[in-house]
Amino acid sequence: MSTSDLTIGKHVIKPGETASFDLPVTTLYTHTPVAIPVHVIRGKRPGPRLFISAAIHGDEINGVEIIRRFLFHSSLKRLHGTIIAIPIVNIHGFINHSRYLPDRRDLNRSFPGSSKGSLAARLAYLFMNEIVSKCTHGIDLHTGAIHRDNLPQIRANLDDKETAWLAEAFGVPVLLNSDLRDGSLREAAAEAGIPMLLYEAGEALRFNEVSIRAGVRGIINILRALEMIPKSSKPAKKRISPIIARSSVWYRASASGIMRNPVALGTRVSKDQILGIVADPFGKTEYPVIAQHNGIVIGRTNIPLVNEGDACFHVARFGQVGLVEESLEEFQELHVPTTDTV
């Protein structure tokens, strides 16, 4: 990218400058202004422009903390190119602890948006035109939905070579080749020719330290892969070898009741294995949730109260499940909280 001035809204950021500002979105019916917080870091030397966004779903807060920690990383003092960090995209949802906007629309099904559409469409349009369109690459940070926990994973279009290369560089054990969803930020970015990763880890409205540390380290890995920051002078830690899952399936409760003995995230499961048992409060009749294929549990419900049809376990298929287990063990060892910095 060139070293020309970068303009976002009314703000002009020159090479070598850092800026924090609010990007106006709308005004509430209380006459209260609503704006997206934006932090821009521009290196003096040219390089890629990377956006890092979180809380597109307002209750998914791990990414907010990931960006906060990332912005303190010492290597950013030697940045080539530009970082545009947006820790809270869906301000409305974040304030209300909600996934959605006030009109009950999902922002991540509203891209590329419209300047004359719904609130969700207008916010998506603003984000696309003021942030995404001015970048060369992107990382969007997510968690599982409320009461659902996700194993740290990257979801991306792995059929695109550059996207696949970045996904591998991020440094998580599981890469899920995920189709582009209509109206998603990933779809809009892909149509604009911008390689983008979606990092999924943890649960809505909860901080998960391993997921946060892995997210910060993953972003730093991407910056190094793109040569936006120098490689670390410290002895290299063992590199996580990610494994690609080409398909996955949610196993659902066949009856309503209380689930017990659920398998943990990251568990290796075999075909016909019982993942959990659902029974009514009296336990007279039990209904097992049974795996239909071999794989690794990459998502699960955290609430034992389930209705018939509720999604309980998300299992990804791998050609070599044993390799995924080894990679998961290395990943856990690498991200156990210590006093070391990432």
C-alpha cells in the first residue's frame, strides 16, 4: 500500500501517526449520539492495511479484550503499514449485552449494507465504506453464542490460497473450511477482494483467558507473516500445526430434558460414542446424544437444560484425528497463563 494519507470519516491520519476517535453512527431517540470507537496506527514505512474488528455481535466480548491487549504490544512501534482496530462494532448490542441491534437484526447478516436501509444495513454500509474498503486484509473476532463455548478455531475460505496461508499462520489447532454466509462480513470482504479470517473462541458474555491469549498471539503471527512487524528476537516457541476440517455437524437433543455427562471441548470422539445423556428431572427415560462419525468436539452447549432440537455438540471431521489431538495438547501448553508476554 502507498504511504498516502488515510481518511476515515472526518479524520486524516498520516504515515507515522496514531489516532483514536469515534466514528459517528446514529442518534438514539433520547438524542444520545452513538459512535464506533476506532484506533489507527500507521507505520512510517509502507505495508499492508489490516483491520481487526470485534463485537459485531454485541455480546461476544473476548475480542474486545484481545484488541485492548494487542494495542499495547511493543512490536507495533516498528510497524510497516497500517492497523485499524475496531474493538466494538455493534455498540448497541454491546451496551445491552445482546447479539443483535435494537431492530433485532443480526449485523453479520446485513453486509454490505445500504445507506438508506435498516439500522443494521446502515451500520454495515458505514463499516464497509469507512473501514473495510480501505484495507488489504482483515481479522474478525467472535465467540460462541450465549451458553455455547467454542474451541479456538479459524473459519475461512481455505480454497483461496492467500486466505489459507494466513489461516495457517494464525496458530490455532483447528481450521474450518467454512462456506461464505449470505450477508456476512466475510462474504462482503471476499467480494471486495480482501482476504479475511474469522477467529472463533470462547463463549458470549464471558472472558476466556486461553482464548484471549491465543487471539493476541494469532494477530501478532499474522503481522509477522505479512511482514508488518519484525520477527521475534526471542527463541521460537514450538509452532502449532493446524489441521483442516472440511466438514462439521451439530448434534442435537432428540428430546427435552436435563443433560448430564457432556464431553468437553477438544475431546476426540468416535462414531456411536455417547456425547451426553438427556433425561427428564425424574430420570425415568434417558435419551443419549450419539456421535455419527469420528471427530473432535469444537463447540458445545454450556447449559444442561435442553429442549428437543437444541444444538448440543459441534463435531468437526478430520482425516487424521490423532494429529489434531497432538496439536491441541501443544496449543494448551503454549497458552496456559504465565507471566510471559505474547
